[in-house]
Amino acid sequence: MRDIYLYRLSKNTILFSTRIDWLQKISDAELDFQKFGSRWLLFSQITTESVFKNVIRLVAGKSATINRQTLEIKLNEYNWLPDSNEIADVELLFESELKSVTTFPLFQNTVSLSLSGGLDSRLLFSILLNTPEKKWDAHSFGLVNHPDSLIAKEISQTFGIEHRQFYNPNADNIIAELEKYLLQTIINTSALSYLQLRHYSLLNESQKIIIDGAFGEIYRKEFLKKLRILGFAPIKEKNINRLYELFLSPKPDFFSNDIKKTMIKGARIQIDELIDNLPDVEDIGINNYSNLLAIKTKLPNHFCCEQSRIDDIVKSYMPYVQPSILKYSFSVNTSGKNIFKKIIKRQRPELTRFPLVKGETVYPYYLNGIGMNIYKRLKEKFFRHTFRNEYIAIFKKLLLPYLNELLETNQLYNSDIYNKNILRNYLKRANDEAGIETIIFLDWFLCFEIFYRQIKSSSLNIMKKK
């Protein structure tokens, strides 16, 4: 879950670092929009190459050999593929191994579980409840009245586990924080979402190891649902246009036509290269194919970036991404969600009495799949009030002043990378009673602008020194 970046500063000097934000600030590396395209347009960045020009990125499975005399860099890549053999008694083995990797930090450390209203963290909670070591508590991030926080608190109190809530929207230094976060993670999430992720330093004071239930979705077949349902034929036929459509999960579009064409072209090329390096879908089945695709893309390009950031603040651990556990995601034939619920029932059946949360919707624990989705849509239709007002207020208080400051410089309209007409339409609404669509657009636009401004600033400074 760590990257290494290499950059040739001169004929006689090669720099390397695990922090792309540090390396970028002392290099003239520019953003490669063709490589960046999939990160912005699709469910995840597809390639594991660097999105910066002239920067080499090494992820898990890659290595580099540097000749000491010539400083020539030779790259090696291992194309990891799962064992195709079926595992007998996979459910029991999965449960046993998950217990082992979840509880082992307790032997020498105090642990704090990131608890939400979802199924993944609840499974880890059930395992921790059954350990003889009681050196652990739970915590949640975000709005205090969010369903995730409310359910997590209720569960913790019921079982006598200390629960702490971390959320403080009054961030005077939010722009400086975003500058660091967005460059370090290459825009892993939006500014408003970051407000829920900025409290790890408070946990660091306790010297606890954080257990995070991230990537548990892969065992429940929650990643790439459209691909699982509609992707078999396009994969078999290598229909890149159709696969591009199935992978689409675009952020707001404010780029110029030339930049957008470059990004789309790059995304299609990456899909084509990825399919060439994966097994035949007929050999492993669409579910295992989708899991492997998520491991090859989402894990190194999203979760790895976030894990690296957190590692700089606090000791953090993700049981679901450990190789000894991950292999079971290819052997589970039934619904992963049912397996999670079976284990919870065996560990602590009392936990089945508490509802689950998806997004902002609370739904009965017993609902699965289609039933849950129908329930969620109906509830969202008839109970529209959520937390949008809070988010709009946060945006206007913390980020709108910075946006106005950018507008005063008039630099945004002079940039060739933006679609000026789209920008004008949305920016005109910025100080009006903007709806959630406008807020989301401006939120992501500000994130990219803050990110890109730092890249250009670093490049200009390097050019001046040269």
C-alpha cells in the first residue's frame, strides 16, 4: 500500500520518494492529461503509471533497477493473478483468517475501530467484541446527526464500548489543508468529503492503531455492479467503447474540448491495455473478473493514496486488503453480503438487531440486494431532506470566499484547459442561492484548480531557477 516515485533531476541525479507532493514541488513535472483522464472520468484511475510527465511510479508488483555507473533505470513488472483453484470450506477459512488479521494488533497495542453504520465495519466490530483483549474503542467521522454516526454510537453504547465522534467544520486553514491533501492523494475526493477525513491528527494523540474496514465491498460484490451485470459480452469481444461506458463515473465537466478529448483518448487506451493483462473472462467468470479488475485499479489508485496519507499521521491498518484475506474474494461463490451476515450472527447475533446505513439511508438489517435498493429509492423519494443544507452552508462559509478571490484575479478565464462558457454559467451562480448541483460542480472545480495551481506554480519556480 505504498508507492515509490522516481524523477531524473539531471544527468547525474535521480530523486525518489514515497511522497509525490514533495517530489513534484522540486521538479518541473507537469500533469499528463492523457494518463489523468481515467482518474477523472471513470470509476477509478485505470493505469498504475504516474499521472505526471517524466515521473516513474512503482506500485506493488513493480520494481526498478538503477545502474550505479550510468543511472539507467530498468523497470520490472509482475502481473499478479489469483490462484484459480477453488478453496474448500472457504467461508470458515475466511472467517478464521479475518479474525487473525483483525485482532493481531491488540497483542501489543491499543486499537480504535473506524465504525460506521455499514456492514464491513460491523463485521470487524463483532470480531473485536469476542476477543479477550479489551484494549480497543471505536470512533466515527462526520456530522454528529448523520445516520452513520448515530448507528455507530448506539451500537457502541449498547455493548459498553467507548465511542468518539470527530467533526469540526470550522477550519480556518482549510485551503492550506486542501493544498496538501489534494496533491498528496491526486484529488482522491472532493473538498466537502475531505471535511470528514481531516481528523486523524486527533487520533494520533492517543497513540492508537486505527483499524479501517475499507475495501470490504469487494467481498460483497459491491464494486463495478454494472460490469458484473452487463460486462461479460463487451469484455469477451473487447468492445472498448462499451466498456468505457460501463466504467464511466465522471466528475463535473469544466475542461476545454481539446483537454477532454485527450482525457477520453487516454482512458480508452488504458482500458485496452488493462484487458490485455487480465485472464479470459470465460475462464474465471464475471464476478472474479470484476474483483480482479478492482484490485488492479481501485486498490492501488484510490485506497493506496489514502492509506499513504493516513500513514503520515497515525498508524492505520486495513484488514480487508491483506493478501492472506484478499485471496478469498475469488473463492466465495455465494453473496459476500450473506457471508458477512452469517459471520456476524455466529460472532454476536445481537448486532443483527441494528439497522444498516447506505449513504444517508437507514434500512432494515434483513434486507439484501434488490430489496435494499428499492427501499433506499423509496425512502429518498418521500423523505428528501438529508444533509444537503449543512453541506451548502459549509461550502459557502469555507470555500466560496476563496472562489471569489480566484475570480478577482481573472486567471481562471485565461486558462486554456477550461471551458470558459461552462465556467461562467456556474460561477455566476456561486453567490446566489445555489442548489446542490452547483455546489457539487464548484466543489470539484475548486479541488482541481487548487491541485493544478500547485503543479503550475512548482513548474514555474523550477523554470525560473534554470
